[in-house]
Amino acid sequence: MIHIKNSVEIESMRKACRIAADVLDRLCAIVAPGMSTLEIDNRAKELISEYGATSASYNYKSGRLRYPSYICISVNEEIVHGIGRADKILKMGDVVSLDVCVIYDGWVGDNARTVCVGPVSAEVERLLRVTCEAMHMGIDQARVGNRVGDISNCIQRHVEANNFGIVREFVGHGVGRGLHEEPQVPNYGARGRGPRLAPGMTICIEPMVTLGSPSLKMGPDGWVALARDGKPAAHFEHTILITDGDPEILTRPSSEAVANK
Ligand code: MF3
Ligand code: CO
């Protein structure tokens, strides 16, 4: 069942999403060479509580495992769900995907962005640009009259037209009181398929894109997903509200200064 949010619930979602966006924005701004991913996670914990929110990722259950970090920090060939580590030190030329997922007043906001540590190769720059573009092209399909497959197909076409890989093992999702609600929003698929979009639905659109093959393997901690070929990956995510008109990006940060988001 897909939950349609009423106007009061939507207002609550707006607040949670704004916090998730501002925390992500502020964390992206501190990413620098020499920093460990644990330091970023520690800062995330502080910032989330500064806004009176909690992390939706911390203690997130998957089978017998519980996620031990406050946000996900995935470096280079790590695609998603990287855990902050004291011995994982950022260096020039790295790309870092930050995925911030918070709960505020019982509602979830979820967003992610990949940023560079200093200059990166032209190919990696293109990877980040195309992934961000694919997300926004998917968002533009998030309209009444369309189906989930229209979002999926649009993302897949843009990514594959640019000769990058689209990850299939992880997908976007409905979001609300729960982090993962129906419907699933895959980043691949056929136009005109899947559930119809209706006003009041809130969904996360989050392409995960690889520079090389999208084939992945799980890391030894049981959480981090890695590109099997060791090449870098990118991940952009927004929480979206379906309206009678244009889709509303709920995870827009208060400051609009960052170019790629
Ligand atoms: N934003 C991630 C998602 O949409 C949150 C993952 S939480 C984790 O799935 F605990 F699984 F890492
Ligand atoms: Co998500």
C-alpha cells in the first residue's frame, strides 16, 4: 500500500527533509583531504542532534546486523552504505558520497550527494554530473499521470547513454514515517510500468551510478557495497513530493550555493 500524505503530514515531511538537506549541505562543506570518514560521521551525529533530529540510519536493522554509523559515507569504489572509520583517510582526487537520513517529529527525510576531494579526473567529474542530471531528469518525471517506470526508465537511459553503469541491487523508495515505504523506485525499467503516481506521495529518487561495470560485491562489514571492478561510483538522492503540478524537492537546503545538487 502506498501512503498518501495529507497537508499536515506533508508539512511535517517538509521539516524533516529540510533538516536532512541542511545537515548534508554542511557536511559536504567540511569534506577535506586528511579527514577520516569517522570524523565526518561524528560531525553528522552532532549536527543531526543540533537540529533536534535523530539518525534514521543509526541502528537500522538488516537481518541480524545493525548499522553502526549516523550517516553513510562511501569513498571511491564504495557505492553506498559505507561506515565511518578512523583509518579511512580522505585524499585529493577521492570522491565521497554522503547519505543523510534523519527522523524529525516522527517523519523521515533522506538525501545524498557525491562530492570531490580536490580536483578529480574529467571522467570522474562527468560521472558526478551525469548522476546528478539523471536524478533531476527522474524527478522531472515524478508527475501525476506518470508511473514509477517513467522515472526509472528516464534515469536508466541518461546513465547508459553516457556509458556509465546503473546499480540494480539498491533502489529508491517511498518515504514517510518509515525510511523504506512502498513503492520501490528502481533506477532502471520500462516506461509506463509500475504504480501510478498520485498527489501526496513522497518518494526518494536515488540513482547509484558506476564509472565502470555496475557489478557489485559486499564488503567484509556486511554493509558497504563496492564496485567489483574497483572503479569509482556516485550517488545522488532527493526526497520528492508528488503534487498536482511540478514535483516538489523536499530536501532542498536553505542555502542554494552549491552547484551540484
Ligand atoms: N538513505 C539510505 C537508503 O535510502 C539509508 C540507508 S540506512 C543504512 O536506504 F542503515 F542502511 F545504511
Ligand atoms: Co534513500
